Amino acid sequence: MISRLGHAAHSGLVLFILLLLLVFAPSKGVPAPYAAMVMDARTGEVLHSRNADTRLHPASLTKMMTLYIAFQAVQRGEIGLDTEVTISSLAASEPPSKLGLRAGQKIRLRYLLRAAAVKSANDAATAIGEAISGSEEAFARRMNRTAAAMGMRNTTFLNAHGLTQRGHMSTARDMSILGRHVIYDFPQYYNLFSRRTADAGVRTVRHTNTRWLNSYEGGDGIKTGYTRAAGFNLTASAQRGQERIIATMFGGSSTAARNRRVTELMDMGFSRAPSRATIRRPQPPGASIAQEAEIISSNNSRPANGSKTIRVTGIISRSLRPVARPEQAAPAEELLLAVDTNVIADALAEAVETAAVSPSTPALEQSVVPQARPSEVLAQITQAANPQPQPDVQEIVTRISTSGGRHWGINVGRYNTRYEAERVLLKVALNEMSSLDGSLRRVVPRSGGFDANFMGLSREGADLACRRLQARGTSCFMIGTE
């Protein structure tokens, strides 16, 4: 009798456990909730939305924020791209997708960034967060502060990688906002998200979204994500001519189904977006984020890259404008080299005409008559305007760079034909001669068309050129090594 009762109790316990598993375990046949958002990246205008504010599991779309903060930390000098990061046991134990890092291993930050962006490696993402903030919890707090400053109202981050965790939630709208910030706040790093392969230090990694990038014209990013609870997610971006569209989708049933739907969403965006629009860059997170960031480590040590650490002690109330340097007259020879010969000729004609005016001219009787230029200066100007051939003499003019190298460039769009790309390059060069002076026009064939690039700029020059072009409604982003 006792044996029968024990057997019945055991059977009841087994049934109870099976019931719990059926109730709480995600079912393979039940699709994750669907949500979508389509946005004109130039203006932030919403072109389509469905369940866009529903809080769902973002999966590895989370890594967009992890990488954004890493770019931010590098820009602020908190950490360097070549800083050696020591892998913790927590990072090494993260489940796939992963780079395969071992506890105690050292690896440069730049390789972790590539692994997280291209392969969506969870161990790399955790290592990035720990390297910047000291712990995963501290890094999550910084992620949430940054999200709030961006206007991501329905997002809560609990980890750096996006693996399912109760309370770790976001929305299609918030992820589209984040993707737009990645594009416009850090254009020098955006190329990471379109690399089909990348050297991650310990091995070469392949992109998780290669199929969509190869199949969609103008596609250049941004991030995929998948967990059983989230389904197949994607925040994508593409540029065609002057138009750039961002589309986010949550809850795909498979990679192929997700890619088909995102393609439909992107096509919808390009059909609804105006061909021309004034670019309204998103406002980067404010200074309060920098003051709250974990810039100073607990032992107040210097970063591994040897850069100087600055302690922020409070809100900056005012910024002193540096005193301008006293102006010094440049030698005549330097002035002549800096001016185009046509301008010199016009100036010469004006100078001669001014010198020929009689002091008794009625129009000048009540004003101060400028003195004629010295004859030796006029002779130098005349010689520059009408140079005589100098056999066996070579004049070498060098351009001095104050920015540490002209290894940067800008992209002004991807076009269907080489002719169209060359035409746009010429037009932009004529309209923006001052900031693009000395750059090289280059058309680069891609799988989705022909990129129109200006190369040979300094980092400051590329940033200035992009800002000036964007102010006039021309889409532009910087190209540089990460």
C-alpha cells in the first residue's frame, strides 16, 4: 500500500514539473511578438510604425549601446583602442555567439569592438563593459543613463550583450533612435557595422548579417539579434543617393523571414521619404553623462594606454574663451604663395588703379586716401601674376598638416553607376572647395553600387567638410580607421 502511495506521489511530482515546463518554457512553435519602426535617418521622421513602443526583448541589438559607449569612452580618453583588456571569468563564460576568449587572456580593445560589432560576440561585449566601467552592473547603469539622455523612454539595460534577462527590455522606436545616434555621432566608426569580415585578434570573424547586406542596395548596417524569447531582430540602415533610411524589426520567425520583412520596410521607407531633406543631426547625450561616467577608477590609476585621466568634480558653469594670438604681418613671399594668380592679377589691377587716382579727386577730398603700395611689393606681385619660365629650377610647395595625418575621407553617397558617382563628386567639390581643397575624388565599386568618396583629408578636415555638407542637406559620413 505504501509502495503504491509512493509511486503515485512520484508520478504526481513528475506531472507537476512537466506542467511547469509547458507553462513557463518558451515554445518553439509560438512566435515572438512583432514590432517595427521605419525612420528617415536624416530628420528622425517616422515613416511607419507598428507596436513600436511595445517593450520586448532586444537580444543583441543591445550591443549597439555597448559599442556606442565604447566609442564615447575612446573619444573622451577614458580608454584607448590599443588598451590591453584582461578577460574576466564572467566574460569568458558567456554563452555563444562568442569569440572564445579565456579567463586571464589579454586582448586589445579594438579587437573586442570588431568582434562585438561583426560577430556579435557576447564574451567580447561583456569584456568591453567591464573594461570601461569595472563591472557589468556599473556598465549597465551607464547604458541606462545614456539611453535616457537619447530619449529612449522605454528601454532598460541589465547587461552588455543582450542575452535574455528578466527586465532587460527595449522597443523598436528606441532601437531606431539608438541606431541613428550611432550613425551621426560616430561616423568614423560606423564602417565597422558593414564589414563582411574583420580581424578580431585571435581569429577572423564573419558578419552575422552578410546575406541582407549583400542583397540590399545601399545597405551598410547596423545590428542583428536573436534569442528564443526575442525572435530574429534587426536594426538596418541603407543609403541611396541623398536618402538614408533606418528600419527596426522585432520578432522574426527566421533569418530569411526577417530579411524579407526588413527589405519590405526599407523599400517602404525609400518610397515615402522625400528625395531631399535638411539633415537634423540628433543631439548627442549631454555633458551630464560625462560627469556621471566611471572615468576615474577606484585606485585613481592611469589608463593602460597612458593617456591622462581628468577628474570631473561638478557641473561646468562657464568656459573661458582663449585669448587670440596677436596678429603678425606675414612676409610678402608667403602672402604670394597663398593667393591664386588670378586673384593677384585682379588685386594688381585694383592697386594700379588706386595709385593712379589723383589726390584732388572730388570724391576723395573728404576721406583718407590710402597710400600706394611700395614699388618693390608691386614688382613682386607683378612677377607672381606673370611668372617667367625658370629652366632647371624646380619649385616644390609642401602643405603642412597640423592634424597628424591626412588619412581620413568622407562618403557622400552610394550610386547605381560610376558616372553618377563621379558627377556627384564633381558637383560637391565645386560647391565645397574651401574644406575639400587638396582631397582626392575616388569612386569605389561595391556590391550595392559605387561609393562616392573624398580621400586624403585630416580628421578635423573630414569632420568640418561633413558638417558643412550636412548643413546644406547633403548626406555625408566620415571614413577612417578605427
